[in-house]
Amino acid sequence: MQRPERLRFSRPPAPRGGEPPRRPRRGWLAVRRRRPPAVPLAAGHDLSRPADPPRRRVPPRQLAVVAAGAVCAALLLVVLRVDSIRQRYRLADALHSEQAMLEQQRRLMVDVRRLRHPLRLAELGRELGLGRAERVIALGDGAATP
């Protein structure tokens, strides 16, 4: 019986001339098989190749610990995301109230300027029967002058 040719997967073919080396095509998972599929023999084993080393099984307890850690990490990310969303809503509410307060301040400043306008005060004084002052005393802004 003839032995099938063994394929090498270790290196791409050498470049010829000035061509760049071509990469071997792989499936969408990019999983490389270690060896080509064996030709079945009558005995069920291909004795021309050494046996694969036994695969190490991961204990279920270790898998449970890894899964619990992944769940905890996911919950932490969810908590952080929810907190971030709440912070954004609080910030939006604070900006809205700031805008409302600035608008109220602007309206109040307009009101104060209207109330302190000299023509309005002169008209109000005439209505109340007040006359022109004979003597004017200028008061400072409260700072002591030397």
C-alpha cells in the first residue's frame, strides 16, 4: 500500500523571482489543521504517524470559576453603563436649570434697570408730589477715602 504524501503547513511557498510570498488561504475561522485527514486503514489507526499527545481536559470547577468571573465582569460593566447614563441625565437637568436661571437673571436685570431709570423715577416723584432737591449729598460706594 502506498503512503499518501504529507502536506506541509509550516511555511508558505518560497517566492519566485520578485514576487512577494503568497499567504495560504484559510477558512473564515482562520483555523489551521495540524495535519491532513488520515487515510483510514483496516485496523482503524494510522501507525505511520506518532500518536497525538492526550488532550488536557479543563476541570468543570475551573470552568465554573472562569464563567463566574466573566458574569461578574459583565455585571460590573452594566452597572457602570447605567451609572453613566444616570449621570448624563443629571447633567442635562442641571444644564436645563442653569439656562432657566440665566434667563430669569436676565429678566430681573431688565426689571431693575427699568425701575432705576431716571425718567421713571422723576415721573414717580412728580406723582407723589416730591420737588427738586435743594441740596444733593453724594454718597460713596462705602469704601473709606483717605
